[in-house]
Amino acid sequence: MRRTLVVISLLAIVLGGYATWRALESDSTRIRRQLDRAITALNDARTLACTDVLALDYRDDTTQIDRETLRRGLLYLRQRDAGAPGRSWPWHASIDESELSLDVDRDAQPRTARVEGVVCLTHTRPDAPREVRWEARLIVDWRNGDRGWEVVRTTHETLRGARPR
């Protein structure tokens, strides 16, 4: 009985410590974590999961694409490029951390943030090396809403290549 109480107490301390650590995270850390999740989801061919970070009223100002249109486009890419058995997902996204800037406006209600950086989208074919298909400078506007930090607006400037179609 005593051993059980010790184990339960230790478990409570660990879970309490983890909850406290997460509650004290900075906004920048939370945004970076959201970015990492979205990129990992895209790279793992979880095309809908990578759009979970987008607000319901999301819009890309450069292309006038909204959240639902982007989700449909990613589903199309998923079916086209990795739909057949034995085919692996050929797309890979990465962000150049050295060129990433993140500014949080703590005075805004709700809190907002702007992330600027360069994203690179590469494509791999079975018989060819990985090639850069699209490189763009992104400006991403975030809002801390009911669902936590989410992307509300993006704009981009193509540096090299072209967006997947």
C-alpha cells in the first residue's frame, strides 16, 4: 500500500511539473512548436494535419486561397503523388532557421505575432535526386485565439521555382 502511494505521488509530481512547464512556455516557443508540427505533418504525408494550424478564417493574400481550398489542394497532391500502393510521398518542406524572425505583439488583444522566413519545398522522384521545386519568402500572421496560436494570414514571394499545382 505504501509503495502504491509513493508511485502515485511521483506520478502526480511528474505530471504537475510537465503541466507547469507547458503553462510557462513563451508564445514564441508555442508558435515554433506549431510550425514544427505542421512541417512534420506535411513531410509525413499527413496533408490535412498540416493545415490544423490554420485559423478557420485563414487567407493567403498573394493567391487569395482560403483554408478549405488549401486543404483540398493538399488532398489532391496526396492522391496524385502518393495514392498508388508502393509509392512514397515525394514532397519535403523545410524552413531556413537562420532567416526566421518571430515577433509577438503582447499588447494586442488577442495577442498576435508575425513570422517571416524562407521555406523550401523539394520533390524526389524514384529515379532522380531531390530537387528544389519552390522556394519562397513567407510572411505569416498569427493570432492567439480560442484554439491557441493559429495562422490567420500569409503572403509570399517566390524566390525560385513555382508552387505545386
